[in-house]
Amino acid sequence: MLAEVRGVGEPAGWVVDARRVAASFRGDQLLRRDGVKFPSFAPLSGFFRTNDGWVRTHANYDHHRARLIGALGLDASADRAALATRLEQLGAIEAEELVRANGGIAAAVRTPDEWRAHPQSAAAAELPLVAIERLAAADVREREDLRVRGFGLTAPVDALRPAAGLRVLDLTRVIAGPVATRTLALLGADVLRIDSPQMPEIAAQHLDNGMGKRSALLDLRDQKQHTVFERLLDSADVVVTGYRPHALDAFGLDAATLAARRPGLVVATLDAWGSVGPWGGRRGFDSIVQAASGISVLEATDGAAGAPGALPAQALDHATGYLLAAGVLQAVRQQTVQGGSRHVHAHLARTAHALIANSSPDGNSQQATNTALDFDACLAEQATHEGILRYARPALASVTRAVDYPSAGGTWGADEPAWT
């Protein structure tokens, strides 16, 4: 355990409460700002019939919406009805490939058997849930500053904050990666998220998954701003990226280059499909992986003959995020004891493979959760710069003291790109 290696005693008395975990997984659904719920999926995101089945699209971000309708020859003003009419003219695989070729995101809805026969399924199955690879030789990193940086906190590292003093550069978006870095922040790390000013984040996603972190904007294509980033990297312990494989290579942000640039660094990467197989490097999201992998058929209201369904939460994102955070902690522990740089990797398709392999053949998750759960005891409320936020407490709890995020309600991009 990292806490023991860092000389702060036995691991804390952590408790895994199923209801709290469920609330955390549904954090986006439970989040309220001044009592108001945030919108869910965009109108052009969702399931659509094709002439031979179903396809799932993702258009929550403006640039993905533009690529989707552009691929299908639709006008910029196209609504859901227009998209539905166009997709009914195509086969599911045809639509999937047409959208992908234009940089958009869509997946044909496959059955579990169809996915098992797909070469990308085999590629995912061959990998561990979390892969940790030693990249290069490096001395054991001395981490003498064991105080929690940021937000005015000065608590020393202890078994509840084994990541205290670690500086984490967060280059993730959407849900899975931010959940991983949010978990590291909960455990004491100083997490600084860096985004491009040209790629704004969805407000609900940032507020839900930005707990305990700071958020700054840098355009890495600008030399001066790239120099600022390089200075941040000079004293980082961990870098976490959440883009498709090779998307950041041009900025020198692949694992090997980062390890050579900063010996002893732990680099964590997360993506949808992994880096191997015919879909290695493709864009994807939780909902898209659910559709392609057979989960949407398993979640259908009337089996394979009915309309596709979805898990009651974006469980692939959340589960993969927690797995990646655990991998980072293990990699830091290895580096602390053995030296060397580490590369930690997880991807949504591998998590989906594990979920399907362990799923019950009797009923789906919607049937299992058809009784509304009372999450009130799992929620917290804070007055923030963004209003009064009501949010899900951390999935992790402790028998020794109350556990909550060190901060909430930070404004996206409002912080300075500097360590505290």
C-alpha cells in the first residue's frame, strides 16, 4: 500500500458502501445547481433505427455534432427527426463507418455474440483491466513535501491521504479520466487540469468530476503557453491523459517521450478502445462502447427484439476511472520503492468485457433497479462560486472520519497554470 511505503502507518479503514458507490456513478444525474438539474444527452445523441438494426450516435460536443451531420450530408440546422430520417436510409455498419470516416462518433448496436466475434473484442480481452509498464530507468523520486497543497489545507499525509504532496497534471476530459484524477485529489494529490481554450467542457461534467481540482487553460500550439506547460511538467509526479491514442503525440505527450523528459514520472493514459486491434485509436465514449459491445442489447427492454437500452449510469466511465486511479497509486508505490518511470493504461472496452463476462443472464440492470433508490444520505451541499451545488459524496468512505472532496464548484479554466 502506498500509505505504508510513505511511512504513514496502516491503510485507512476504508468502507465500500454500495449505495454511495451507486450515487457516485450517477453523479451527473444527481447534480443540482441552485436546485436545477442539468440537461442530459444532446438531441442528436442516442439510439436511431437503421434499415437493418440500430445505431448509437454521440453529439454532446459541438465539434462532434458538426462532424456527425456533415458525414450524413445534413444541414447545420438538422434536428433529431432529420437525423432519424437519414439514418433509416442506411445500414447500421454503413452509418458507423460513414460517421467515423468524417471524424464523428457512432456505433452500430451489436449483440454480445456479434461483439465476441469482432477482432477488437479479442484485442480487448487479451489485456489486463489495468496495465502497468516500466518505461525507463530512473532514480527513486524523493517526495519530501508530504503536506496537502492547495485550497488552504495543511493536513499532513496520512493513511487517508496517501497521495498528499503528489503533483498531478490532468489532461483528461468528459468522465472517465476526470473521475480518476478526482479520486487522486480526494486522496490528497494536487491536481491541476489543463484544457485547450478552444475545447470548452460541458458544465455538468466539469462540476461533477472537477471536485478537489484546479482548472487552467493553455493552448499548447502557442510557444509561450507551451513553455508554461513545460515548467509545470518539470515538477509533476504524475501526468494523466484521456484522449485517443496518439492524439497528443505532436505535443510530446506520449508516455515514452514524457518519461524521457521527466525521469521517474508516472504517465497514465485512458481511452475508449485501447491502442491495439483494428479499432485501436478510434474515438469513443461510454455510451458508444455500450452499444458496440452488446451491453445495449443486454439492457434492451424486450431482449434483442426490443429497442436498445443503456446501463442506469455511465458505469464504464466511472469504473475505468477508479481502476486507472488505483493503477496510478500502485505505479507511484512501485516508483517509490524501485525507481523507474511507469506507464499505466486502461480503456473502456476492456472494462466492458469484464462487465459482460460477470453479468447475470437473468434480467438486466434496469429490471434490477426498477425501484427508485433514495440517495439523500449520499449527497452533500456547498455554496460555491458556481452557485449552491448539491452533489454525490465520494464513493470512498472511512470508518475513522468523514470523507469529502477538498473543494467543489470551481469554474472551468479559471485558475492560473501554476502549482500551489
